[in-house]
Amino acid sequence: QSSPPSDSPTQSESVAHGVSSYLPLQLPRTWETAKRTTRRTNTEADGVGIIALLKRTLHKDCVVMVKQFRPPMGGNTLEFPAGLIDEGETADVAALRELKEETGYKGEVVGVTPVTCLDPGLSNCTTQIVLVNINGDDVENINPTQQLEFVEVILLPLDEFQCKIDDLIRREKIIVDSKVYIFAMGMAQAFFKPRELPVLKQ
């Protein structure tokens, strides 16, 4: 006896605002979901997250972070700069615009990830992570002026990234975005225990 394919529900019914009932494999379940209604046309993702590395002469390389109050969390969070992709923008263009608005820095895109999901158990929101290098010796980046007053820019040394985040958690009870902490764990492994990285184990 064959079963319906497991990669898609066989039936979906909206039973309440933000709540849908699905019948995967003939087993009824109900999920609470949120769907973004502002996705632009001709864009692959809803938004971008930016991993920006500030490089300055005689300084350690630093990751540019933002601290801001998030009402759903009821407190301050530590995040990568991020934002929605506007109509007609590519991920690259959106990332540089958001970086300038939130931090004041002007950078150069050096990499873009495929489209990834943010919280697939709750919403359909998607993002692309954009890697950006910032020349801190450039005159435009010596005293950057941000456009968003409610965002605090924090510079964290790349080689102490996880330690500095842990310090912020202890001192300020700050809530850290999971993407940030996973990146921090990866950096700690790469700097101090590179042979223990799963991809390098034989």
C-alpha cells in the first residue's frame, strides 16, 4: 500500500487567522503560522542579513553588529545588520543599502549565500546572507554616521567573537540571534581548534 509523498501536505485548510490544518500522510495536525505579505515581486528572498568585517590598519578585524530593542523579545538583541529587499533590488544592493542605513559603513560585497529559511516551523520568511568587507581606512568609514537612531552599532573582534558575545550576555542579559551565535561557534573552532571541525576530520 503506497503512501502520499512526505515532502508536501495532502490537504491544507485555514482554520483561524494564522492557523492552518494540514493532513500530511493522512495524519491531521494543526500549525500556528505567520506568512509575510510584503515580499516583493521578482525577488528570491524577503530580506538580507549582513556579515560585515571591518578592516583597519593597526586594529583587529571586527564584525559589525547591531544592538536594538525587539518588542517580541521584550528586550535588546544582538544581531547582524539586516533588512528587507526593496522592489527591484538584488541581495547585494539591499545589503549595502541596509549596512549604510543601520551602521553608516560603506562596504564591498564579497559573497552571497543561496536563499535560506529563518524560522520554518513558524513562518515562510526567507533570507540571503551577504558577506561584506569594509575598508576602515577609507575616509567615508573613519567616522560613519548611521541613519537609524534606535540601532546601536557594536564592533566585536573576530578572533574573540564568541567570548565578547558571552560577556555581553552575562553583563547585559542581551538576547543573541541564533545565526550570530552559530557563526561565533564556527569562528571559535576555526581559530582555536581547526582540526576539530567536522569537515576537516578524516
